[in-house]
Amino acid sequence: MAFAPIFLSSTAKQLKTRIGERVYEFLKRELDRAGLFLWAAGDGSVVISAPNGNQAPFYRILRERGATRNAVNVESVHYRNATEGRYTNATICARAGGKKFGRVKLSGSYDDEEMAGWFGAGARPLVLRDVSITNAEQAEFYARRKLAETRRAGWNLVYTVAGHTIPSLATGARSVWAPDTVVQVQDDELGLTDSYYIEKCVFRRNPATTTEVTLMRTSDLVFAKGDAQD
């Protein structure tokens, strides 16, 4: 797997646990806010990192209409691009300041261009309040992150392919499918041509040897500041 390194800087904010909160719950809550994830490495160690959608594609899924055989034998595919629970734009409101300078209102907004194209700009607004935000830049980023969450929830692409290996674009040799990598997809049946992040791989051997590959749009990988691809 390829991990995107994350460097943590000091902050003036003091982190506080909640009554009855478990250690993992506390870590997950704060890491989610920072866009970080706990990964289990092969040697048993714990890695804190963010999904890396900026890698070069390591695999290719090719489904050409009318072709009798492709580089990847796709057994089945599930594709869903739903608009339920999605919004054309999000606005995050907050207050900043303190006793010395007074409290001021601030906000940040971001648009989902795909939804705006379908329903019209501002047709489905989302307005939220976040007491932890201290400036407009943070508010705009969290608005973008919230829209990315709804996009990920409504968009699903899962391929079930034959076998557990595929020719690697990097080496030419056959490689085992792996999450936290990127695959290049050209699917004439679905009309999809893009590179996608591999979120999850499920290996099965009964009754046949197959791999279930769950994909995400790299533009929806908005977790920590700087993750999103423009």
C-alpha cells in the first residue's frame, strides 16, 4: 500500500475526552476531524495516515463493448449514482473571537457542481453550525468536506473480477489487488473513463476465485486539508 504521510503540528486547542468515552472513540473523533485514519500494518504496527488518491494508477479495468475478452474478466458490476441525501451547496456557520475582542459571526460555503448542474445552483442547500471552527477558511473547508461525505454516500462502484491478481501497470507482472491504490477504469458499458481510488478488496474462493473491488472517485477523497484534487 502507498500511504500519504501526515505531519502533525502543535495547536492551541486543548483536546478533551467525554464522560464514558472509550480511548478508541476519543481517537476516532479527533482523527476524523483532522482527516486521519488508523491503519493496521502488515507487521502489526499502527499507522496514522490519510487515503492517498494522488498516486499513479497501478491497475486497469477495461470493459470494451463487444469485446470477447478483456485484460480483467469482470464477473459483475454494481454502479449507483444517487442524489438522495446530497446537496447543491453547503454553508458552515460559526463564531470566533473571545472576551478581549468580542465574538464575531463567520461562515464558509462550497458548491457541488455536479448537483448544481442537475438541479440548479442553490436548489438544495445545507446549512450547519460547528462550534470548533475559528476562521472562514476552516468553515469553507468543512463545507467542502461535508459535501464530499454526501457524494461518497450516494456514489458506489463495485467490480467483482475473476482471480486475485491482475497485470500491474507499474511492473507488467501480475500483482494482487490491494486497497489504498488507484485503478484506471475504461468501462464502455457504464460510460466511465477515469482513475478511481480502491477503498476495499474482498477475496473469495467459494465457489470460484474472485475479488470484489470497491472504488471511490478521487475527487471525493476530502478528509484533511489538502487531500482534495482539483
